[in-house]
Amino acid sequence: MGGATAGTASQRGSAAPARPPRPGLMAGRAFSFWLVNYRRNWFGSAISSFLAPVLFLASMGFGLGALVDAGPGGPAMGVAYVAFVAPGVLAATAMQTGVGESTFPVMAAVKWQRQYHAMLATPLTVVDVLLGHMAFIAVRILATAAVFLAVATLLGAVLSPWALLALPAALLCGLAHAAPVFAFSATQERDTGFMLLFRLVVTPLFLFSGTFFPARDLPPVLEQLAYATPLWHGVDLCRQLSLGTPEAGPAALHVAYLLLWFLGGLLVARRTLTRRLQR
Amino acid sequence: MSVQAPPGGALRAVARSVPFPLGAGLAWRLLERNARSARRYWIVIASGFFEPVFYLLSLGVGLGALVGPIEVEPGRSVPYAMFVAPALLAASAMNGAVFDSTISVFFKLKYTRLYESVLSTPLRPWDVAVAEIGWALLRGAVYAGAFLLVLVAAGFVASWWALLALPAAVLIGFGFAAVGMAASTYMRTWTDFEFVQLAVLPMFLFSATFYPLSTYPPAVQWLVQATPLFHAVQLERSLLLGDVGWGLLGHAAVFAVMAAAGLVVAARRLDRLLLS
Amino acid sequence: MTSPAPAGTLAGQVPAGPLIEARGLVKRFGGFTAVDGIDVSVAAGEAFGFLGPNGAGKSSTMRMVGCVSPPSAGTLRILGLDPVHDGSAIRARLGVVPQRDTLDEELTVRENVVVYARYFGLSRAQSRAKADELLEFAQLTERADDRVEPLSGGMKRRLTIARALVNDPDILLLDEPTTGLDPQARHVLWDRLFRLKRQGVTLVLTTHYMDEAEQLCDRLVVMDGGRIAAEGSPRELIRQYSTREVLELRLADGVAGSEPARVAELLARDARRTEVLPDRVLVYTDDADAAAAEAEQRGFAVVSALTRRSTLEDVFLHLTGRTLVD
Ligand SMILES: Nc1ncnc2c1ncn2[C@@H]1O[C@H](COP(=O)(O)OP(=O)(O)OP(=O)(O)O)[C@@H](O)[C@H]1O
Ligand SMILES: [Mg+2]
């Protein structure tokens, strides 16, 4: 990105109109494009993003939960299984929304419908395009998480008012996945990579990152692996808040780790997207 | 020479409805085309094998430790993993068949317009329907076979009846693929696929897949029994656990009916869509 | 098919009569009539063209002939067979180049031809041999193992034509074979089509380029609004509906005394016919140079004067009052 953009205050006053605007400043325009686009197509993802997590909660939390609570491992959980699994599904849903929104839509905008190219034909920079889209993804994650959290609360699966903080936690968890996946998507020529990503990365994350059962029940090697995943940190953070048992130290660590993935992913995404769009 | 359908039309339609491959010799050729293009994304196809295996590990092994044994018939309990494994086999037969027959057919119908070029050759819409469903079944059979091997290796299979679990999985796939293909001919945009999700996901989660039917109150049990996946799960569970009776034929009949009805509707609709 | 000795045959030999015969052929889409009762007859070995502007009903006609669109009324026989009942058997002997390429982008260039040959029932070995031969013919041998997606428009078009030839068709249907191609690519394609014609393949093509029609067609119909406006060889049509020569005048804007309508009226006295178009005046006459001289003599504000021979464009203009390519 150009060094020509760093202007002093006095220079800014004399504002030569030809001077390229600061990258990132016009991300709002890209954001509003995605928002308008979403208003036209929201139904296309309504069931998978709003209904699916609630159905998972009902099936796992209540149906299977009845067996768990009566089973040999039930008492060791300390809480009803549904209260254990709800924050897990919350974090996992945030991840899935984040990943879903930064795979096919990104590919479409790069290649199939070329919306990014249309944006770049205006004064917008690649950074604007990236941040604008990422802001939209954040809104999608937030909306999905909020609806789920509200339903889970109504169903009595949320035990503490701390759960309000689980909303930003879920958002962070979703973004921590969305940003690196965005970076990956910008390098892809075909959707083959996405299929592999979903089947070999997202599904195992969903199933083994402490979502449905504690990671400590995994074999030792897998347990350590689970602790390295951002999803586990998102799940644990949401769970502490939802159960009303937050601990400052571990929570801060979770937040820091998730931020690391998000910001690191953004940096890489800026590189890969720039390379893709300006070649 | 009139352009109206001749009186023999109905007969002809029946003759063409003879099951694959009798009524659709050239359908093989389209199947071959699919196999050829699949060579380029074999790794995606191979990855499909892992989905049920991951679920089995997570639910069967991880959650299984929390759940404990499940009573499958009076006086007989099995580990949770053995209880859930047949359900995963049935559900993955459904998911694979539905995916192959809806999204990928819709894509070829509307986007790549593959069938447009196929139909300017001697192939007919019927051949297209048969070939695409055949392709879905072929893939489904390979996945089911591989998953069964995993179950055998893990010691989750209790009976020789399990040999029939493979053809049963193919039959289940046939039913869902035919209905899925018929449904995809009604789709206008990608948005409509949310309705497919709406049908498939609740079945996956609630058709006595992850816990026994008796968990539900009686009124709900009745509803669960009305879903096709419930019958698929019962069929596979009985075969894998060796709990076999004549009732299984009833479960199997559900899919035979779905397959026949789906095929007829799909071929008709394709006729109308492609030969307009 | 009730006649004791059906004229049509499935065995591959060409029937004695016309290969394509349409009587009162109609295609309706809902309440809209795209093809409005046309009579067409194409003989073996002929190169036959449908010339017409956008929406004339050319593609609709081609799709009916290609047996992928049942006629709404009228009769249609292709190779002596009825397309509604014997569509599959007829298609086995047609080659189809649709208006929009429908190449299989998941396959390579060679695989596109091989797989297509397999659809026609050719054996694997035959299909491979055919593919090599046709890729050579289409000058695509070097790209044989590339994916289709990155090919240029002209290459894709040639591949589509090559693909349409896998079954050694009796009739090749080409729907706007060269639209969207640059002049050089068009000439390459025309050259390939000439060769096919020499080999005795019956060509049926649509176009809205009169030069293409003049180059390729032995006989053609001018279509407009779903109907046939005229029929004949390019020369006959020009002779019948136009003059030998044409003068095209472009006039300066807003010069009193040189209004297009007035110019046309005055020049019409010595010419057979004049047409006023938005950007020019056309004077149909047997001696265009004389007309040009007269225009100069009368002192019109002529920006440019071009004398040329009549083309099918002029025929079309005469028949329909509209230009072909608008
Ligand atoms: N499937 C269809 N449904 C409804 N209308 C159709 C359909 N196909 C064609 N039409 C209409 O029929 C008319 C003739 O279309 P057709 O494609 O045959 O024209 P054409 O001569 O090939 O034009 P072009 O030069 O633009 O290709 C058009 O008005 C078109 O909108
Ligand atoms: Mg056309």
C-alpha cells in the first residue's frame, strides 16, 4: 500500500482532490454493498444460520442430554448437559458462520460475480474491500449468535447474566476463523479447496473442540491438539460466561489467542487478496 | 404427422421406465462422463468418507463415554457407539444422495447447462435422470462400504446380517436421490436449497438417530416415525445389530416407493424443462 | 408412422426426398408465437441459411429441427422421421452447434470430444481416434490437454464445431457460428465449413451477417417476426429485391436544402428506390456513379458518398423496412 497516503495535517487542509484516499477509510462503502446484497438474499442462508444451531441444541441438549444426565458421565459434568452444550454450539455456530461467509462469497466476489473488481474500479482500495467485507461478516456472525443465544436463554440452557458477554466472545470466535479462511479463499481458483476445508477442518473442529464433550475426554494427543485450535478457546470462553464461572486469567488468555488468529488472518488476507486482485 | 402425443405415448413412457440399465442404455455414457470429471476432484470425493467417521468418533467414542449403554430390545443393551453407528450409516446415505441429486444436478441444469449439450445427442431426459441417480448411488455404495469396513474393524458389527447393510444403504440412497432429483427440477435459485436443508437437517437430528425413539413423548414418536430417515435408521440398526424380522421389509418398501415415485416425477419434469 | 414403407430410415442412409421438411411450422411460448407457420425444405448436400435480426425465431426453429423443442403446430420431418417420436434416432445423425457454447468445462479439450463421441455410442477407441482427427481439423491439437475454460472465444467455437462432427452427421446445424468472433477467426471458421460442405455435409445455419450468408449459403430464407419474408439463393434474392448497385450518402447535419428526406426524394426520380436511415441515405440504382454525380451536381452537403454492390442487407431492408444488425 502506498506511502503517499501519509499526509500531515496542514497538507490535508489543502486537500488536492487527486490524492488517493487512505486505505480502509472507505470500507463503509464496501460494507453497505454487502448489507444491501444480504437484504436481497437473506433467505438463502436463513435456515442454515438461524434454525440449524437451534435444532442442534434441541437434539443434542435435550434429546441426547436426557441420556447423558442419566448416564455414567452425567454427574461429573456438574450441570445439566444442555447447559454444557449450549455455549459449545454457540461458539461452533459463530465459527461456521464466519467460515461460510468467507469462503463461497469471497470466491464469488473474486471470480464468479467479480464484485471486488467492480469495487476496485471506484476509489476503493483492497484494504477497503477487505475490511468492508469483514465488517459484514462480523454482522452476520453477531446476528446468528444473538438469535441463538436468545433462544437458548428462553429454553433455559443459559445459567448466568454473564452470558451477555458471550455475544462478543462468539463474535471474536467467529472472526478468528473468518479472517484466516478469507486469506485462504483469496488464493483459491476452484471450490475444491472449500469442500476439503469443510470436511477435513471445519467438521472435526465442530466435533472435537470441546463442543459436545470436554476435550479432556479425548486421547492425550488429540487433547493437546484441541487446545491449540481457536475454536476450543472460543468454546471455553463462551462456556465460562454462559455457566457464570468466568475466571479472569484464562478468559484473558482465550481473548488474546482469538485476537491473534483474527489479526494474523487479516494481515495474511490483505496480502493474498492484494495479490489476487492486482495481478 | 400430427404433433400431438400419439396414443402409444403412455405405453412408450412405461417401456422407458424399465429399470436401469434396460431402459437407458446410453445412460452409462453420462455416468462415464461423471467418472471422468471426478478424476479431477477425486480428493474431494475421498474426503466424503471421513464425515461419518468423524461423527462416529465424536459421538460414539467421546459422547459415548458420558452416555453409557443403550437398551435396544428388552434385556439387551449395547454400547452407545454401536447404537449410533448404524444411524450414521443411514444418515450419510441420505446426505450423500441428497447432495448429489440436488445441488450438483441443479448446477448442471442451470449453470453449466451440461444437459443441454447432452440432449443434442441421442440421450434422452430419462437417461439423464437414470445416469445422475446411478452416479449418486455408485458413490453412496463406495462410502457405505468403506464405513462398514470401519465398523467391522472397530468391532461394532454384531451379526452377519450386516452384509445386507450395504444394499440397504444403496436402497436408502436410491429413495432419497430420486426424490431429491425430482425436487431439484422445481428449484429456481440457490435460495431454494434452504428448503432442502429444512427437510434434511431435522431428519438427521431427530429421526431416532442419536437416541432411542422412546426418549420422545408418544405424540412426538408418531411424528418421528413418519420421516423416511427413521425407517432408514431402523433398517440399518436392525441389520447391524442382528435384530432382524419381517418388519424390515416394510422399512425397505418406503425407499422403493420413494425411488419409483421420484424417478417418474424427475423424468417427467426433466422432459418439460429440457425439451421446451 | 403408419405408412407401410416409411420414408425415414434409422439405418443411416439418406432418404430420397428433402432431409428437412417443414410445413406450417409453429412454435409458441405461452401466448407468444416465436415461429409463425414457416415452410422450409432442405435438400441433401445443400447449405441452407436462416437470415434474420434478433428475435426473428431462428434459434427457435433450429431447436425444433434439432429435436429438443417440440413444434406447437404444423408438421416437421427430418431425415424422413418425426422428431417428436424419433428424436433420439434423428439426433444420432445430427451435429448441433448451439448459439451459446455448451462445452463441458469440467473436462479438457480432448475429453470434450471423446465424451461427446461416447454419447453417440462410439467405442472408446473410435472416440479417441475421432477426437484426434477432429482436433486436428479444428486446429486445437496443441491445446488438446488444456482445460476448456481459458480458451479464447474463437477456440471454443471451433471446439464446439469439432464436437458436433463426432458422429459424421448427415446434417450440421449451426446457430450463429461466428457471432462474436474477430474477422480472422470468422474466416478460419468459414474455411472449415467450406471443407465440410465439399465433403457433402448438409449445412443449416442461422446468421444475421449478410456476408456470412452470402459466403456460405446456397439458398436461404429471410426471417422476420417468426415468418419467412423471402426465399432463394443470395443472388436471386439480390436480383429480385434490390438493384445491382447502391449509393450510400452521408449528409452534413442541419444544412438547409440537404435534409435527408428531401435528398432522397429528389434522387429517387432517377433511381429505382431510396431509403432514409438515421445516419445515411441509400439510393438503389443500376448506376451508382451516375447517382453520385447527380448528388454533387445538385449541390447537396455530402459528407461522404460510397458506391457499392447490393448485398443481402439491402434485400432485408427492402423486405422489412429495417436493418439487420441494429
Ligand atoms: N424458451 C423460451 N421461452 C419464451 N420465449 C422464448 C423462448 N425462446 C425464445 N423465445 C422468444 O422467441 C422469440 C424468438 O427467439 P429466438 O431465440 O428464436 O430468436 P433468434 O432469431 O434466434 O434471435 P437472435 O438473433 O437474437 O438469436 C424471442 O422473442 C424470444 O424472446
Ligand atoms: Mg438465436
